[in-house]
Amino acid sequence: MIAALQDVEVSYRRGPALGPFSLTVAEGEIVALVGPSGCGKSTAMRLLAGLEAPTAGRVSRTPGRGETAVVFQSPTLAPWLSAQANAALPLELAGIARNEAVARADDALARVGLAGAETARPAQLSGGMAMRVALARALVTNPRLLLLDEPFAALDEITRRALADDVLGLWPQVRPAIVFVTHNVEEAVYMASRVVVMTKGPGRLAGEVDVDHPLPRPEGFRTTKAFRLRVEAVSELLAKGMAQ
């Protein structure tokens, strides 16, 4: 176990936002969180990241300092820094020597397909390229837990699919546990080994669907019967969750 939410609840002034909800994430596991808008998916991610505390319940996290990385829906890059400097930023903030930080940033950028774009500023990058820099910044620390909060939501379908394959292609290198939020059922089934479906807010567990097929996915996986059956299973749980 690398992280767990145990009967967590989160309430704000406007009312309850999440729970009670439980989730356990194993080492090296890829988990997708799907559910209706406003069900608390992003709140659950903030709990896992240690960015927020629950109103009730317990959060368990085994990664130490610097071993959790988060990629948000917006790349959140510093506009005055180059791609290289943005990717190196977590290392420099951690006190890593600049030469080493830059070398590791260049390696991370190369891993996400941005070799040669080290000097580019965010304004010079496409949306997909900016998200690749954000991924490089997250991967540069070799995290044990990688949290992706709808990172592809603002991208076109072709770029989304390319980045999904990029993430799955990078995963075997360090095998971090990955939890990602998405509204796209097909994306969830394609990327995850387990899809966790939440009810309408305040989100609770509607059910889970295991996707026990090799990662990264083989070519043509989206067209297989196994893929379609799991997409339908997740969709049925979503409909059930909306009715609860």
C-alpha cells in the first residue's frame, strides 16, 4: 500500500463535498477515478497529495518528502522560465545542485518527447507540449506516487490519446503508483488497471472495474471486445452512481 483513504469525508461551508469514501492504492498500480461533476474526485486527489485534510476519516501516505508529484488540468508553468527551467524547478527547490538539476530536467524532457525544446518558453509551446513539460516536471523527481487531475481535459482527442500512450510508455521505467481523474470513460479503461467509479456528490463508491490486460496497451486495444465490455461496465456503474 502506498496511499489510502479510509472512510474520509470532506465538508465545506456550502455543504458536504466527499464521502464517506475509501480507496487503497498499491505500489505501482494505475487507478482511474471517474464520476459525475462535483462528486469530489479532485478533493480525493488533494487528500492523497497531502494538500488538504479530511473533515472525518483517515488518510495514509507512505511516500516521503518529494516522492509525490501532481499534474493539474492546467500545466501551471512559470511563463518567464524555459521548459528546462520549469522541469528543473522541483529539484532546485529541493536543494539539488543546478548542474544536476538541469541534467535531470533535460533527461525528463527527452523522455516526454521534448528533446530540443529545452529553451522554449510556455508561450511558444502548444497545449500538448506544455502538458508534456508539466509531466516532465512531475517525473523529474522519480515519484513513487503520481497524481494526475484531468491533465488532458483541455486537449484535442488526438493529443489526448498520444499523451495517454506517453504516460503508459513512461510508467514501466520507474513504475510509480498513478491515480488520475478523468471524465472520459474510454480514457479511464485504456490507461488504468482499475477504474474506481464514484456516485454523485458527496461522492461515495459506486463500484470498481478491473482492467486486467497488459500495460502499456497493445496496438488496437481500443477496438477489442474486452475493452468495449469494460467501457460498458464503467458506464453502467456511472449511471448507477448518478441515481444514488
